Amino acid sequence: MSDRDLPKGWSIPDQEHVKVDEITCLSDNWYHLYRVGFDLKRSDGTWQHQTREAYERGNGAGILLYNRANRTVILTRQFRLPSFVNGNEDGMLIEVPAGLLDDRDPVAAVVAEVEEETGYLIGKPQKVFDLFMSPGSVTERLHLFVAEVTNDHREGDGGGLHEEGEDIHVLEIAFDEILPMIADGRIRDAKTVILLQHGLLTGLFD
């Protein structure tokens, strides 16, 4: 299958153990859902034809902002419909600032998202991870960063973009509250837990 036949952003390298022969778009609404047919060489040497669906929403970036002077982290709280319909009673999730790349460099994207969501203006952040968050069904790669901030970095209210339906609350949470909030489920967003655990393990909050 040639590159011109692939969905935007997709890349299928030549491999001896997998041969893609069909990609069909099932939905092209807000994001895109594709059905992919392929032959996979199993560990016993036999070939098996499989069909899977892959949800394409673009790649993203997220960042952990921490304030050593205040001994706090800067997080956001907003309504997330998928969590609401799957048992999250009020649909609100506490998260690190994050967003889609939309053809931007991950650093440029995450710096812009921080300003839009929190009002903080930051310099170049430190990249710590490049992760597939739900590889069984979603193509998204998430670039995760950390950055130290001070009170002087905040130059606006944040809140997100009204025209995109965002209504984001900015939170400043004490270092000492991080583990209790993860343990009791107040913080349950995966990228946020990963970055907070990274901070705890690497001494960012010491």
C-alpha cells in the first residue's frame, strides 16, 4: 500500500511480519475511524488475516507544571463527556494542561496550550515521555513534558477557548496532596497520573 493511499499522519513501514491490504474510513466526523485489514505473521510462522478498527484523532502533548517555591502543581479541571457516560458521575476530570498538536511541533503546541488553559507563559519545557495511551484502538501518540514555574509566569486567567466549548478551571494543588488524590480517585486521568508519578519518583517535588 503506497503512502498516497494512507490517512493523513499515518506511516506504515515495510515489515516482514505484517502486510496491510485494506483501509476503509468508517466515520469522518470530528475525528476519523478506520477499519484496517492486514495479514499478521504469528510466532509459529503461520499467517493470519485480521481486521481491526483504529481511531485517528491526531497526536497530542501534555505538561506537568510545578512550583517549587509554593510546593504546588498547576492542574486543570474540565468536563469530559466520555468519562461522564462511563461512570464518572459529574464528568469532571483533573488533568495536566494538554491538547492536540494540530500540525504544530510538540513544544510549540504544549506552550500554547499552557497559555490558553492556565494563563501561564513558559519557556522551553523538558520532554520526558512519548507514549501511546490506548494502543488497542487509538493511534494517538502523546508527548509529555515538565516545566518549573513561579507566580511570575502567570500572566492571564486561562480557561481555554470559549469558541471550542472549553470551560477550564485552573487548580493549584499542594505536593502533599498528590498521592492522596490519586489514591482516592480525585485524580484519575492517565497522563496526569503518569506525570505526577514521574515527578514524585524523580524528585521534582523535593
